[in-house]
Amino acid sequence: MRLATYNIEWFANLFDAEDNLLLDGERSSRHGVDRYTQGQAIAQVLRRIDADAVMVVEAPNTGRSQRTTRALERFAAEAGLRAREAVSGFPNDTQQEIALLFDPDVLDARHDARSSADAPRFDGVFGIDLDVDAQADQVRFSKPPLELAVTTKGGPDKKGVELRMIGAHLKSKAPHGARTKNEVTTVSIANRRKQLAQAIWLHRRVAEHAAAGEHVVVLGDLNDGPGLDEFEKLFGQSSVEIVMGSLLNDPHAQSLLRPRTTVLPSTSRFYNPETKRYFCALLDYVMISHSLMGLQPKWRIWHPFEDAECYGDAELRQALLNASDHFPVTLDIALA
């Protein structure tokens, strides 16, 4: 079975208010790419990775007249994808939803939000002391993680395998609205503090599932990694390290914790207009519980300049560049 996570940059803007595809020559929200080119590129990439389930980060919007699942299923039909059914969770007001596209012939997936005293439901409020003043701060997710109960239709005994799958997109630490250097520092520290609180919240849910003996898969864009910026020094850990803890495995994330003697992997590519250069970052992950490590897991980042097969295929390479500023991460695992 192949599981994937894919942050598709402003996917929502390829649909109108009624979730009809806008595949025309008008500009998309992807810089320098029109809507037809981006839409065709997304379809080509998704067909090529051919995953049984794709956690779509920045999925189409759910709103007054729009539905994330309807838009994704229409796109899947247009693109001819096996992963043709969609499920989403709590909508948010950022026009960047989290949803799962999956092949119903291979697995079943349903939204199944959980709540406990230590980790409330992800659309709720999490109380935690962020600044050591003995008073609980109230933390919310701008994009509530998507909690899914997943059951495969195969497996070694043909009875299916049950998974707890969580799709996440943690809030960016960018200091939006800050004008002075001091404001940038203040906002950055506050955003880092909030993101770490969200990571603790997510990790507690993972810990509950692991303690219950359940298989856990966490997929998505954690917008962070060890050593990503100087503000991490104030808190000692990145949100990636917190989410993963000692319970989850992802070789790309774990490579960041080792002495850096080699080139690090990356899952995204951004343009800096000030330096006029591109820079890469490792932001997207597929983390699995120890209980799944015996099923021959194999991770792959479909980076057009780091994966030899992607680079050697000119059409795929260009599609990956046109589709998004992030690249898919896949996990092949012997679940079915």
C-alpha cells in the first residue's frame, strides 16, 4: 500500500464558488503558473505517484457554497485517479483545508475525532502554560488536524488492518503584520510558542493511541524542523521533535537529529525575492508508530532535483515544479 502527503499550493483557487474546476489561462495563485498548467500538473503528479491514499494539505475550501470533498472528487474524476473518494474533518477559515483522497477499493476512511482530558478535540481549546507564568494559555488550531479511522481491505490475513491516521498542517511561524525588528522578534516568539503548544497537543493524541496498542500514521506539513530558525534555541525543541517524540518514525525527520555531515533531504522549494535565490526546507512528513515498522516501510520524497528518477523524467520534473512549492512524500508499506 502507498500512503502520501502532498501540500498543494492554493489548490482552492482552481475552483469556483460551486466547486467547478477553473482550468483556463488565467493566473493561478502559484507564481508564474496559469490555472490550466497548475491543474494539469497536479493531475500528472497524482497519477504518477498513484497512491492508495493522499493526505491533501491546502485542500480546496469548505464554505457557504463550497465543499472540500466535492471539489476533490470532481478533480479526481477529471484526472482519472484511483484515489477518487474524499473525506475531510473540521473546516477552517483559511481556505486551506486538510482532506484525504483515497481508493475505496483498497480502504475505508471516516472522520473520527477524539477527545480526552489531556488532549481535547482538535476543533476545541487546549489549555497550557506557554510562558511559565502559572496561568494556562488558550490555544486553538487555525487548521484543526484531520483524525481518521482507516481500515484496509486486505492485509496478510485478508481481514484488513485498522489505522489511526492524522493529517496535520501546523501554523506557520512567519511574523505576519510585524513592521519593526522588535515586532518581528516578538511575533516570531509568540508564533513559535503557539506552534509548540499545538505540537504537544498533537503528540498527546498520538501517545493515547499508542498506549491503546493502535497503529498510528501522522502525515502533513509541520512547518518546522530542528535548526530551522534561531527561535528554536529559546525552547530547546522543534515541533517536529515534539510530535514525533519516542513514539513515531520518519527517517527524513530523524536525519535532522544526527550530526550534519551530509546534504539534508527537503520537501519544498521557495523563492526569496530579496536574494533572488531558491531555498529548500524539510517540512512534510509521514510518521508511523513502532507497531508498523515491521511492515517493510519505504519512504520517498518526490523532489525534482534530489530524486534521480524525478529529475530524469523531464515531464514529471516540470509537473512537480508547476504543481506546488511542496513535493509529495510517499510511504510504501506492506499493509495490503
